[in-house]
Amino acid sequence: MPGERILVVEDNAKNMKLLRDMLDAKGYATLEAGSGEDAVELALAHVPDLVLMDIQLPGIDGLEALRRIRADVRTSTLPVIALTAQAMEGDDERFLAAGFDAYISKPVNVIDLLATVARHCGNVER
């Protein structure tokens, strides 16, 4: 949905640029965080429509950032999609059980990413 705000949480600058460029090209507005702490702060301050969350981050990891985002009433229903390069068998079930709404492994498939974002965007109650 054009204009929807997506918080992209990624500590690798090249990956961040790639994700931002893909989302910008489809009309999404992006916020950027390079750490789990920044992700929580931005999510609480701006309540985006969706979060793309890398799992391995400096400081608190994506799992802890998700827990903190879910703990606040303003962001408890915010759709959060896990992103990870450490794709192992069973990770999708583990991340879904942890509270993520979806799971995408890296390298990111553009079609899968955009379809997953479209499917989950706009589901947050404000």
C-alpha cells in the first residue's frame, strides 16, 4: 500500500540500502534502525505499519527487540517480519513461535519480500 510506513531494522549498510530501495520503489515510506535498541525506540515513537527485523543485531538482538515492541500496548499488534541470513531448518517455526508474523531468509527474494510485506501491511490497530 503506497505511503505505508515500514521500519527496516538492519545493521548492514548494503542490506539496508537494498531493502530501502525495494520498498521505496513500491511507494512505501521507510524508517531505518541499525540496532535493536533503535528499533524499539523508533517503533514506539512512530508506530509504523510494519517492521522488517534482522535477527542478529548489535546490542539487543531481534528477538529481544520484538519482545519489547510487543510489550507496549501501542505496538503490541504491530506486524513484525523476521529477516535472517542464519537460515537453519526449523527457524521459521522458532521465529513464528517467538511472536514474529512471518519469516524471510537472506539473501532476500524481492518477489517474496514484497508479497509478504503487502500481506501484512496495514494490519496494525491504531
